[in-house]
Amino acid sequence: MSSEAEAPKPMANRATRLTILCRGATQANQQSRFTSADALLPKEQTRLKALASDLRPFDTVLHAPERPASETAAAFSVKTSVCPPLRDIAYGAWDNRTVAEVAQHWPEDLERWSADPASAPHGGESFAAAQARAVDWLEAYRATGGNTLAVTHAIIVKLLFLHVVGTPLTSIWRIDVAPLGMLSLGSDGSRWALRGFGTAGRTGLSAGD
């Protein structure tokens, strides 16, 4: 069951631990298609069950509004909350098209989009705009306290990682985030610190360590 997330209430003298999880794979991932509306692939339920059993329970589970994020979050809690700032980028005219189709019909726009994080030739949202609204949420959350899981999309995970480590947006193409990849952060209330980045199976990330 999902509800919309309320504004976080700071908890004095309690560390904040935040695991930002890329939602599971969909058919769009297999087809390199610009959309976040597809359901999870059936095999992802098995992977999610294993991952949920490996991680310590979360105090709070948030997720982006889209279906695959909601389905991913449901593996970790029966009570989840929608977090609109974690939504996927809006791809405008490219929505539901494959990268190959975009390259065929709008090659110059695709090149500009790849080179300039502030551009949005598809008429949707730029990387810069998406990072700004996701970072606003992240920074407001750093003194919340407790152990939170936030399920979102690969692009948003990348944008938040670049913010935390202080790397320019032009580096976004040097990062790969696979379905169920994680960004693990900790905060003492004043700043975020990177605790881990990768996948649980490869790096041993644990949401409560």
C-alpha cells in the first residue's frame, strides 16, 4: 500500500542512513527504450526477494511514482510512500521510443542532449533540472534520522551520486547503474557521506551497516 510521503521531521542526535535503490529491470531496459511505465520483468521478483532478505529492515520505504519503482518498493515493505521528487526524467517527444529510433529521427538533438546537461531537445526535462529537484529532496532529508530505502530510476541515482561526490553533470555518461544498483549514504545532520555505490551482490552493501 502506497501513500504520498510527508515532509521529513528531523530527529535530534540520530544518524540518517539512506539507501537509494534503482528499481528492477523492465522490458524497456532490454529494448533501450525511453520509458518508466513498464512493469517489472517476472524474474525480478526472485532477485528482489533475495535482496530484501539480505538487507536489514528499513524504518521507511519511499519510491518514485512510476509502476516499476512501486513494485520494487513493495518487496521491502507492505507500507510504502510515494516520493514525487524521485520521479524519472520526462522524455517529452522521445517517450516510449528506443535510443535507435531517436538516433535515426533526431540525431542532432540526441548529440546535443548527450553533451549538454542543461538541454532538453525532446521537450521534457533536462538532467540539470532533474538533479536540482532530486537534490532539494535529498538535502532536506539529511537530518531525518533512521534507516530509509528510496526506490527510484537509474538516471536519478546517477544524478544524486554526482551531487554527493561533487562531480560535474557532464560525467553522467561515465557511470553505469544496473537495475537494483544501490547508492548508500549516511548523514550526521550536516552533510551526506558516501557509504557505498554498486550492487549488493558485488560489493556487499548492507543497508544497516
